[in-house]
Amino acid sequence: MRMSEIPFGTTDWSSIEPEYHAGEQGQASWRTRRFGPQENAIRVRMVEYSPGYVSDHWCEKGHILLCLEGELETTLADGREMLLRAGMSYQVADGAEPHRSRAPKGARLFIVD
């Protein structure tokens, strides 16, 4: 990821309208900003998973993800399982390891991809 053409700025995440995405169970709300040139824009999101959330797909997109609140359980396609608690993060490259998440207790995440 190359960060260019991004002037200094601040984001009040509470002022960004959320988009809602249904999971297999529960829902996710995304507050999204994009930075940099359109063809290489960096997507930055504040994501909240409702208690009981289960993703409805295997994701192959790369992310840097920080768990701010709650817990996130992530399963990799090879069967490994990871648990993130508040203050923990993970990183994965595009196309590297398909992953799927759930948040039995709910979670709030900060994601860059």
C-alpha cells in the first residue's frame, strides 16, 4: 500500500452515515472513508458487528484490522481459528488466506484495506 495524495485531515466517525450489511446471522454497520487517488484509494472503515454476527462469505481481501471493543472470532480456510479481543489486531494480504468472521458478543473494529 502506497499512501499518496492524502492531505492531513481528521475524521469524526460519528458524522459518517453507516451502511448496513446483513450477515448469515446479525448485521454489520460500516462507516467508510476513502483516501488517495481513485484507482489506488485506501478504504478505511469503522465497523460494528451486532451480537451474534456471522459473516455470509469467505473474504479474500487484505486488511489491517484492529479490534476496539468486543471479540472477533476469525476462521481461516485451512481451519485455523483466531480470537481477537479489544486492543488486538491482525493483518493479511490480498488473496493470501481466505477468512470468515463472527462476533458472538458483538465487536467494534477499525479496518484499513
